Amino acid sequence: MDLFFFRKTNKTFFKPTFPIVSFIQVSSFYLILFGFTVLNNCKGTEEQLDYERTQSVGQVNPEEPWRFSPEFAMDEKYGTAFCANAKEVGSGFTLFLANHTQFTALQVLNGFHRGTNDLKNNDSIKKLRVSSFWMEKNDSKNKLKQDRSKDIELTKSKFGKQGLQVLDLDSKFEGNVIRFEILETFGIGNTGRVCLSEIRMGDVKKENFVPHPWVSFDKIKRTISQFAKAERHAYGFKQMVVANEKGNILFYDQGTILPVFFKSDQTFSFSEMYGEGDPTGFLPSIVGTYTILQSTEEGLELNLSYFDNGGIERNISWIFKRAEVGDEDYENFKTKLGTKFSEVYQPKTHFLFVLKEKETGRTFYHYELPIPK
């Protein structure tokens, strides 16, 4: 007897044009196909790496991230490296991923491979701890739940590609947070740094290491390019300090002039402003010390510490940057000068420095210092 749908209309039953059994069979087929596709996609996600950010411990010169940041151990270039203080216990870095991943092996290029002398003069890792964690994205406290951890021994590295080591972890590591911790070094070298040029996650298949691909390698490259911009700001600041050893430097805000000193001994002074403009509510002449809080593509954030006339210690933040064509501050400066821009400033031969009070946003420009040839 055929199964059929029916409805009652004028006491007549109507038979459908397709049987339920066929509908169920077709539906089951698509359900299985959908499930297979989802599993396939999940598997692909687990074998891919989606970079989000890194966090380092013991990194050498963390205020200068363009030198030895963790991203340099993931940029697929042998001549760059993550470097940390060789004497600091627990140095290393944590990789935060935007997705869940799993891996069973590592490929490591131990040491600093920019050149043979760099490999010789810097320490390399003897024992490395690798750990995987789960972190809920919606957890405001970013609590980590550990998956597993293992300490592995590395060998002294040979220079270049021949120094690559494959480390079979003998178990599956899963999570979206991966931590690499340096436990021991070989103790060679004279720089006080321990370095790791490259590290990749993957699996060993048919006796060969198969790395997991980055689906967001452009993010790593973009982060490194931001380091390059930060380096240009820092270089400009060093040139200003060198010039300040010979005398003050004048920063301008249209008709207002602000003489400044930044010395290599971490002292600074702002002389009293003069010229046109209304300095009401602005800082008086101050003398104190400065600290570079951080260096990013947006500029150097400086903490200025000084005592006011009442003997109370004050701390204020300023931003220093080297502005270049296309920057917002560059365009603002160009707009302020108007038709005088090409007469006053030569971008091919001179720096354009920007000094901005972070709280108020008031901005001053210096454009008279030549770029060293």
C-alpha cells in the first residue's frame, strides 16, 4: 500500500505527486552530504593557523618591537628571529589564534641565522616547553584552560636550512592559544640573548614534516610592516636627541613656537612658548625626565615626569612621530601651510617631526632638521 499525503476536500482524497519514502531518502542524502561538508571544513580549520596576535616574556628590547618580536619566528625567513634574555627564566612567547587548531609535531630553526657570526654569538635553546590552551572568545577575563604541555630537548643548530629540526610530540595538541617557553639554553654566545629563528606547527606524515598553513599570513606581514613604521619613528627621535645635544629645537603651531630639549640621559625640558597664538591653559616651562612607554606605527608614546611649582610630581603623555607623505599629520601640516608648503618644507631632504599632547591633541611640527645622508 502506497503512503501518501491527503487532505479532505468535498470528501475527496488527493494523492501526492511523490512518495514520502523518496522524500526521506533524498533528505537523508543531503543531510549526510551536509554533515560530511561540515566535518571536512572543521578538519581543514584544525589544520590551518589563523594568526591573531602574540605576547612575549623576556623579549630583548620590547620597546623596539621591530628587532626581536615573536612574529619574526613565524615569518618564514631564516634571517630574522625572536630573541629573549638568556638569563630570564620562563622567557618565550604566546601565540593567540582566531581559530581552533591541532598539531602533533614542530619544525624548529634554533638560534639566530642572520649570519654565521649571529648564530655563534647568540645562545640557542636547549629545552623548550610547548603548551596548548583553550580560551573562550566571549570571556572578558580571557581565562585559559590547559590542554596539554610537554618539555622537549633541542640540539645545537647548524647554520641555515640544514639546521632545521623536526620534533615529534607523540601526542595531539589542541587549542587556540599556544605557548612556547624557554627552559634551558646551551649557554654559548656573548650577547646575552637566546634566539629562535623559525617555528612551525604541523604533523609528521610518511616520515616527512607537513606544516600547517597560515590562512592569515598577510596579518603577520602587516604586523611586521607596522614594526618598520615604528622603527622610523624611533630613528627620527634619536636624530632629534642628537640634534638636541647641540641646542634646542623649535616646534611650531602656526605662529606659536615651542622650544624643546630631549637629551640622551632621559632628561627633557619645554621652554616657555612665545610668538602668536593663545597658550592659555597649556603647559608652562617644565624640566624633568622622559620614558618611552611604547613604540608603534602611530608613533612613540612618551611619559614626561616633572614636579610642578607646588612640588607635586606630574606625569603626562606626549606622542612623537616622524610624519611622512600620506600620514594624517603630514596632510594637516600641509593644509596649515597652504601655498607656503613647498617654500618652507622639503620632504626629500628634511624630517617632519610631530609632537602631540595626548590628552588635548594639541600638535606642534618641526621641519628644519636634515635627514642624514
